[in-house]
Amino acid sequence: MDVILDSNVYLSDLKFQGTQFQELFAHLRRTGSTLIVPDLVLQETLERYKERLQSASDKAKNSWAGFVAIKMSEATIQFPSVDFDKELREYKSRLLGPATNVNASHYTETGRIDVNEIARRGTKRIPPANKKGEELRDVFLWLLAFQYARETGKQVAFISGDSVFRKSEDEDDLHPSLETEIANSKLPIHFYRYIATFVTSQALSQKQIDSKWFSKYIESAELERKIAVAITATETTFGYASEAPVPKSEFVEGMAYQVSADSVYAEVRFQGNTKLVFPLQSRAMHFRPHDFIMGYEFGGTLEASAFYGEMPIADVVVANPPFARFELSFKYEALVSARIDKGQLVSWHVDEVRLTGVRE
């Protein structure tokens, strides 16, 4: 079964290092299937990658400038310049050659896509166009999947995290009207929200596993460390945490999928509580004299530095006070996947962390 990935899938793991991508590549090698890269997806992925690269570079440059500004000795190392064109060329090469012995095909054929059909769907709000008649890019990609399946006669797995293809934002199943469209076309097209869903749908068998099964392959200390890293990389309504202590996670459930005679793909869910530290950077905070002694309540405990020396008699307003921060306690869920080949752990990854709410 050939596979078409939407740009949001590539962008969820830019370097394809996670377990899901590795399992997908193993599946493509094992079955001799091809990863189809429509030009539309290629160009959009490159543009979004360029934006991320520019944003990350700007943030790093600002941080470096702030560091140099308070450094006492003269800075001898300059902030490195980035050749964005070179980075884009290398990322394009990676998209078209994602892994050793994986067949990838740059699909540029668009001649049979009916522009009038795209316009009709937009005008009549027919999925995957949304209720405002937008998302015509998704309409184009949807029709492209049909074109490829019709031309080749091959089974096609179309994987996208975009909600316009699904029943709702909270459901993984394909929208009923799109499901009917596939059935009427009699084309072998299959929709999945995640790579993992596709991989597990191809499994020979599956079984529930417990924490003992999982701990045979992954040490708890390393698991907790990686979960802590993933937590700090998870955006909240307060931004990103500057600190997250190594948590103590509780095993919830797990499933092992026999994807070939010698290979197992496992998915496990953990949960726990964590206390995150957030810096106060985006607003001016009003401090009263005793705040420097007692701390300031702001949805949690603010720890203000005594950097300002003697306590002022009057109230003061401090913009971005040095070392000012606040703490909040969260509940979290961590989704972890692992690949085991011939009884040996090949790779594992914390695929996602969900901060489910502030803990009472």
C-alpha cells in the first residue's frame, strides 16, 4: 500500500526521528511500497520549515544578543550566520529521500485535477472545504489522492492531521461524506489521522501489555527524563515552561502490535502530575514592597529576586523583573511508542505529552 503524507505529518517530526516514522519506513521497506510526495505537500512543507527555521534563528539571535549585553569580558564568538537556501535544499533532499532503502516518489502530475470541481466544493461548502468555503488546498490534495489511486490502481493510505477530513476535531474517523465518496468511487483509498494508526492497522496481531512488559525494554529513569523534556517542549496557555522536574509517571495502558514475524510496535500511555516553572517575560508586573519578601501570587507562586537591593518605600512597577517566575501544577498524559525487532529494542520515543489541566 503506497502512502501519501500531508504536510502537517512531516512537520510534526521534521527529521523523521520518532518511532512512528521509523516504523513507517520499516513497513515501506518490508512491503516494497512507495512514499508518494505530491508537489503541493513538498512546497508547503518547505515553506513552513523555512518559517520555523527563521523564527528559531531570530530567537537564538536575540538570546545571544542579551547574553553578550551582560557579559563582562569581550565576546570573541559571533552568532553564526545561517544559509537558509542550503538548509532548504537539504530538507528537500530529505523529504525525497527520507531513509535508506525507502522508495519515495515526487508526484507532480496535476493535469487531471478538475479546477471546476475545486470551485464547486468551495462554493457549496463540500468537505474537505470548510463551512466558510475555505481550505481549497485540502480539496486539491484530496482529489490528488483519488487521481493517484485511479492512475496506478494501487491501494493508497492517506495520512493527515487536518481536522477538515474528519468527522470532528475530536474524532479520528473520516468525514461521512468523504467516506461515501470513496465507496462510490470504488477506489482503494484509506484515511488515517496518525502514522501510528496506519501502522497498527497493518498488524498481524495485537495484545495488551502491562508495565512489566514495557520495563523489560526501557528503564524508568530514562523514561521519566524524556517525558520531562517533552513536557517543557509542550506549549500551554502560559507559554512554554522554563523548568519541569523529572516526574514520576504511572502506567495506564499499553498495546503491542505484531507488525511482522520478528517485529513488534508498542504504544503505551502514562499519566502523572508535574509542577512547571514559567518565566515572567511578556508583561510589566506591579510589585509592592512586601512582594519581594513574601512572593507574589499570580496563579501560583512568583519568586522575585532581591536583585534590587533595599526594599523601596513606595510601590514600583518592574518590567520583566530578573529571575521573576511563577509555578503551576499540571496533570499530564504521555504517549510513548517503541520498536522491538527480534526481541531487542530498536528505538523508542515520547510521541506526545498532553497537559490535561491544572491540578487542584
